[in-house]
Amino acid sequence: YHGNVLTRDLWNSSDGESWKRINDHTPYDGYSEMVVFEGRMWAVKATVWSSTDGVMWTQVGGRTPFGERGYGEVVVHRGRMWQLGSGPDVWSSTDGARWDRVLDSAPYGDRSAGAVAVFEGKIWLMGGRSLKANKHDEKGYENFTTYNDVWCSEDGVGWELVLENAPWNPRMWFPPQDFGNRLWIVGGY
């Protein structure tokens, strides 16, 4: 957003210094989760779009079965796209058109805004929030409880609690990254 207007442009750079606007008005849903899969960029939310160049986008299928929920993530793992972290369920797809619910209710609960990554052959979900009065001294969001737990799964169905309370503060809205044989997190609220 810029003020109260959703910004719809798309840019790229080969060096982080010089940027080129590729598209002035992208067609996919605002706040779509973005991923690269099968040689294309994908934008996933209530609808699914794909592109090989960022200019021309093709809508793939109809509406997603998980809808336009907020603060989930899409990752690529074992030849599939996986959507999770916007509720208790876990979804996967090999083509973006058909999504299979592989799990109705993950043991981490009705969670959103967590860090979701693929690392060492597993899907990881860390922290995030649930919609309930908080247990911590959190300011600004009295009806959100944030977490600092760490979960992983090899298949999206069986989830293991790796760490109930990581040494970092409970948080939501933070990006994870696999880099240098380590899993990194930064920022958050």
C-alpha cells in the first residue's frame, strides 16, 4: 500500500542497484504469496496466476479452495507448491489449478503470519500468531497471541515440534531464509 492505495507494479533487478519496472498493473490478488516453481513465477491467494516474464500473467484454474486468507505462505517442496500458515490446514498442488488439502488441522493450530521455509528437506513453520487474547506483554494487538515455537514436516502431514520456546521473542510477520546451511529469521512484530 501507498497511503490507502494498493501498489500494483512489479520490478526486477540483476544487481539490487538498477531496477526496471516490468509491469505497471499486475492482475493477481493483492498480498499474493509469490514463489518460483517449474520455471515460472506464481502468485497465489484466492486465485492463482503464473508468468515466465512478469509482463504476461495467466490465471490458472478458478478460485483456490483455501480462499483469500491473510498471512499464509507458499513454498516449493518435493515437486509441489505448498500453502500453509494462514489457518490450521495444509494444501499442496503440482499445477496451481488443483489444490489438495493434505491436512485438516496441523498440531500447531489455527496459525497465521508465521515464518514458513524449506530447509534440509523439510517444511518449517516458526512463530506466527493466533487470534486470541495474548499471554505476553504485547502492545498494539491485544487480540493476537504470538509464538516462538518451531515445527517441521517432511510431507506436510506429520508435524514435529522441534522447539517449544526458541530463544527469540514470540513474533509474527517475519521472513525466514535458507542460506549458508542455516535457517535465518529477521525482524517481525
